[in-house]
Amino acid sequence: MDAAQICSDLWVGLTLVWVVGLFWSKPTLQRAGVGPRLLYGIIVVAAFWLMFSGKVPPGWLRTRLFSRTEFADWVGVALTAFGCAFAIWARIFIGANWSSSVQVKVGHKLMRGGPYRFVRHPIYTGLLVAMLGTGIVKDRVSSLVGFFLLVAGFWVKSRMEEEFMRKTFGAEYEEYARGTGGLVPRFW
């Protein structure tokens, strides 16, 4: 099996976990408006389209970034596997508090353990690492652009979530945020 197929299978596995998790969520107490959801939603969909669509227009987006090697393929597969596993761990850990959009759930709890002890948005971190790995395997400008669009989309969405968490948890969230990175672990 080649590296691209392995990455694809890893993403399918992650998607299956997400589909099962859709049935395991608390009711919504508060949700971000439609406009902000569209903003980050369009960016994220465009990022995944650029990474996974076979219909990227001919031209500069299809340009190769480097000469593919077996080493690069396996680095890409390893990053994809690690990122998917980290995102799945975070998804399982957050449990019924999870939602696909920016929301506060009824009885929402502030997660500080598991992967949340490293970053405040570990699902996004995992997806970004997995997307970077898959981009290395796909080796196209479209993959690089897709990765940076995903960074932008998750940055926008995480800022919105931070605002909701600060309103919901106040000083407890402020203290948590001071000691934990948003998308990248804080090592200092």
C-alpha cells in the first residue's frame, strides 16, 4: 500500500470516529451566530477541498513542492497517524461537550486533562498535524495552501471558542489559558 492510500485510510478512520461521536453530545445552551460559523466554515471546507479534491484546477496549484522520496512519504504518514490519533484522543476525552460549531453545552465542563493539558484546542492541533503530514505525501502547492487555510480557519474558530469559554468559565478559564498553548503546546 502506498503512503497516499495509508493517509487516506487514516482520515477515513478519523471520520468514522466523528460520525459515531455525533450521537454522543449534550444539548446546546448557546451557539455562535450563522455569520461567524460561515466565515470559518468556508475557510475550513476550502482547505480540505484543496488537500483532498482531485479536481484542483491545472496550473500553479498542482506544482510539486519537492522531489518525493520514501523518507518524505513515511514522515508524512507518521505525522498523519499521530495527528489523527491525537485528534481522536481529544474527541473521545471531550465526550458529550463536543460540537462541530462554536457552542456551549448544557452542563458544559472545562476540560483540563488528557490532551487538553497540552493545548486548549487539541482536536484542531491534531487535525493540523495530520493535514501537514498528508500534505507532505501529496506534495503539491494546493496541499500547502490547504494547510495554511486550515490554520487560518482554526485560528478564527478557536478565537470564537475562547470568547465563549471566557464568558462561561471566567477566571478559571483565564488561569487555564495562561498555562496552556492554544494550538501549539506552550513549553515555557
